Amino acid sequence: MGKHRRPGPPNQPSRAVPRVDADDPLAAYDKRRRPPMDQYRRHRPVHGGAGHLRPDEPRVLEEWDDFAYAVVGTAPTLTAAQEWVNELQIGDDSAA
């Protein structure tokens, strides 16, 4: 019960890092190929700064290419960028 103890119930595993399959010889490699926090698409303001400020400014759209985020386009506003990010998630759910 030290001061650096992970918050939450002690009987639940941490959700910060996905589990790795011990039987898969390429599991460590596959783990490094996943995007941070399993976020395959993201958007950033063109001129930097916080993402929630100035919603009318253009955004850079980035997609994970199994190694790093690559720029794939731009969006005119924050709303359009958020729709683009959520488009992939909705498409994945309907395909399952």
C-alpha cells in the first residue's frame, strides 16, 4: 500500500498496456507495431496548440501505418476531423 500503488481494485489487471500472448513467438514484435493506446487515426491542429481550442481552424489528419503516424490529409474544422476519426471505428463495429 505504498504511495505509488496503482489506483483501482487490486484484483483487476492494468488497462494501460494490452496483454501479450505468451504462446505467440511474434507477440513482442506485434505489440511494438500497435499504435499508442490503440488509436489508429488522430487529428492535430495545423498550427499546433491544444486540440480543443479554436475549433474553426484546419486540422492535420494522421493514420497509423504500423510504424508511425503518417499524414493522410486535412480537415477544415474540428468537427470534420472528429467525424473522420470516428468513421473508422464505426466501420469496424459494423463489419464484425
